[in-house]
Amino acid sequence: MERRSTSVWNASDWGKLMRISQEIKRKIIQIAAFGYSNTYLQNFAGGLLYKGRWKQFCNPGMNCYSCPAARLSCPIGAMQAVGGAMNFNISFYVTGFVLAVGVVFGRAVCGYICPFGLIQELLYKIPSPKRKLWKGFTYVKYVLLVFFVLLFPVMITNELGMGAPAYCEYICPVGTLEGGLPLLATHPELRKVVGALFSVKAVILVLTLIGCVVICRFFCKVMCPLGAIYGILNKISIYHMEVDKEKCISCGKCRGVCPMDVDPVNAPDSAECIRCGKCTVSCPENVLALRFHAGYGKKSQ
């Protein structure tokens, strides 16, 4: 009787151990990526910005250029800045970088190395009533991508032919949190010229933070144009989800643990899947697996 209970304990707790181990690995990668993206913490005290050679390179995830600690540029900000420049020059570097990262990793970038992704997960741990998001809201980020990132910086220009970085200027809560507030806190001259636009952005930030506390990865699901790009590339990314449907017992455990409300068995290429791996370790039959596979196309049975 004693042997049997020990055996049962080992079998039941093995799955728990695997889940904890997978999540610890992911958190270590997230923290390391966050630390590398924000190495100049001392700049917060003086409200300074790092402008060294690393700033010419883009972060794969969302991290504001104007954050005092930021080492790298934000790809969404860079796309708008160049797209809105005179003569509408398009940066092949920025576009190529984002597309290349997306083709290789898809939205795994969101799940593992996006600095604001880590912030959202920490916010969601705050005790509060938790809610599911209506799926229709997930399409908002594509509207923001098309209009505020791609079209408005090119179509709405000043007398010099230069367009404004519309998403950064009018919406981005990441920039308000990481750049706007720290710079206002350390620069009295900036506080004197704060107008209605910043008040609107502050409201957007507050609503976003509340959303992230109540809904897991609210910004990822609704407002992130970079996630929209990577989501489109999820369908062709080399790092992908493999599904063995013949082994599936339809227990629903994978769907229940997904932070992005995805059904990984029926939609392994979902644009919402951030490849966090929670579904793979929750599956009792090992139906799901995340792998790199160059011969993409025959991955789901």
C-alpha cells in the first residue's frame, strides 16, 4: 500500500515539476532579455538617455527608445520615424529585421524576450478579479498597425514633408510608462509644457495597466502592433507548434492553461499564440511540441 502511494505521488507530481521547470526557464530568459534591453538604470536618476552605438539597433520586443535605461531602439518607433521622413524613405534594415525575426521565431518573441511582455505578466499577478477578453478585440492591434504605424506617418505630413510617428505620439502606453513618466519626473521644464495630448496618453496608460491586471497580456492581445506583425508570421515561422491529433484525448487542459486563450490543438498557428509552452507541459499525452523545423509545412497531423 505504501509503495503504491509513493508511485502515485511520483506520477502526479512529475507533471507539476515539468510545468514549474518550463516556467522557470522562460522567466529566466525573460528577465535576462529585460536586463539586456535596459542596462542603463543609472540614467533614471538624471533623466538621461543612452545614445551610444547600440541605439542604432532594434530591440525585437516592445521597449521604448526614450526609456532612460534602454540600450536598443524600439522597432515600431523606428519604422514610423523612417517611414515618416522626407521622401518617405523606407528602412530596409528595420523592416528586414522585424520580418527576419518573425519568420524564425514568430510570436515566441512576445513570450520570451519582449520586455513589456514580462511587465504585463507581473501586473497580472496582482490579486484582482480576472476576466477573459472578447476575441473581437484582438483585431484592434491590426487596425493600429495599418493606420497608426504604416499609413498615418506617410499620409499626414507637415510643410517639410515629414510625418509624425503616430502610434508613439498618440497611443503607445509603453512609451508613456517607460519614457514619458520618467522624463517628466526628472525634467521640470518638460512638466511646464505638458498639454492635453499627454493627458490623453496618461488615460490610455491607466486603462492599459488596469487591463493588464484583469486580463492576461491585455496589451499583447489588443494594442501591440509589433505582436500583430509577429502574429501574421506565426503561420510560417520556423519555430512552431507540432500537434499529433491522433493522440489527443480532448481533455481541454492545453486550452485551459493558455494565457492567450488559444486552442492549440485546433489552432496551433494562431496569431495569438506566444509559444510560451504552457500547453505542451500540461498535456498528459504529449500531443503538443514546440520545435525549430526548416521543413515547415507538415508539422500538424
